[in-house]
Amino acid sequence: MSERNTVWLRPPWGEGEPKEVDATPYVLVPMMNAGWSQCAPPEPEVKEDVHD
């Protein structure tokens, strides 16, 4: 069974949300040429458990 390798990319000029993409040259090269850059994955949303 093969594991899917992905990376997180930040859009050019910081406009928009990071995107998780396949870590293959076919996907990465065009995006990086367009100005996308690798970044850390976004922090998971923390939902507080509120009780009355």
C-alpha cells in the first residue's frame, strides 16, 4: 500500500488560504513557478466544550 505524500503551499503574496497538494513535480513545479511557496500546515481548529 502506498502512502500519499503531500505538502502545504502558501499562495503568492499571502492572499488566500494555504492548500495541501500532492508532492509530485507535475503538481509542484507549475505552482512554485506561479509564486506559491511551501509552508507549515495550518493549525487545527480547537473547539471548546462549553457546558452550562
